[in-house]
Amino acid sequence: MSLPLLPVAPGWATGQVHLVDDPIAWSSDREGPEVTVVPALWWPPPHPLPTNARAAILLGLPTGPTAGGPPLPTVAGADVDLLLEGERVEVNGSKGTIAIVGVEEVLVVTAFLEREDGRILLLQRSDKVGSFRGRWAGISGYLEDPTPLEQAYREIAEEVGMAREDLALAAEGDPVLARDGTRVFVVFPFRFLVRAPEIRLDWESARAEWVDPREIRQRPTVPKLDRAWNQVSGRPVPKS
């Protein structure tokens, strides 16, 4: 399992996660190798790292230059809820990836359909699905087709009955990482403009609503649905 982040400093190392929540006190009580997890705003560190630090993961993205940091494998762009204190991770600063030992990577797509008036389609998951029952979501599914885009087209056809010719691809976003227990969902988000907004629901959804996108934050949704929408809401229309 290899989760995509951003490379900051090259190298590879492994250790137990230490989530730093104090801008001054960065050490823990452990003696074994650790991976220091800190907000990107605190990087480069103003003081030497603990002697057992073997790598670093930055929460969020740096707002300035990262040069001058310690020569440890370092990646950036993680969310604070992606990692748990004490679990073992592998950090590849050269590729900009991490692997969380014992956690399964699950690849999924999420497609947002947008009408001419700017409203988007949200689906409430039925009690027949295997996860997140009753939560609101876009059109989603596990990645089984050769590409995320092909999977998105298939899910749209199955879940709301729209064919490819009814859609215009408006945006394709970077993957969003959402943790759920021992799983990390790698979500590939898409936004499509619809020419005719008539839909036909299948068994996976209890109901559907066309809503103002700002309502996403006001509803109980699947993890990181707001982040997935943000990834595609301001993107330019793809050229191909």
C-alpha cells in the first residue's frame, strides 16, 4: 500500500507515528525509531529533532520554503485524521508516499453531477449498502475498471441511469485520502455537467436531491465529501 503525498526531502525510513501537538516539545517517551508528524507551518523545525526521529510527515502544505530542514525523509500534505499515534508507517521522501502498516488501501471514485443552475446531485445511501448507510454522497464505487474515469462513467450509468452522451466532463481532481478504521479510501473525484437532469435511482440510494454545493458541509456525508468537491469545484474544464 502506497498513499500519495508530496515529496519534501528524499530518502526512506520507517518508525512509529508521533503526533506532535506542541510547537516546542516534540519528543515522546519512546526509545525506538519514530516518524515525527507536525503541522507544515512548524517546518523547518526551530530546534533539533528528537534523536530517535527517522522521518517526518507534514500536516498540510508548506506556505514557504522547506530548505534547511533536517536531512530526513520528509513528505507533506497529510491530513491530521489520516494517522494514529503509535502505528508504524513507512515514509518514502523520494517518491512522496507513505505506507501505514496494517491498513488497507481502498481505491474508489466519486462523481458529482452539476445542473445548469449550479446545483449538484447528492445521494443518500440506502440501508442495503455495506458501508456509510444513511450518509449523503456523490455517485461512487470501488475502482474496478482500467481507469478512474471509466469507472465514474460506469457508476453514473448504474446508479442514476445516465449514459456517457448525457454528460460533459468538467473537472478531474487529485485523489483525496479518507481514513475509516483500518482502511484508507483513496478517492478519485470528478465533476460532470449534465444536459438533462432526469435520473433513475438503483438500490444503492434511498433518495436523491439537487442541492447548493454549500449544503455538503451541513449534511452527514461519507468521509471527506467536502474535500472531494473542493478538488473539482474550481478546476478548469479538461482539454481532452
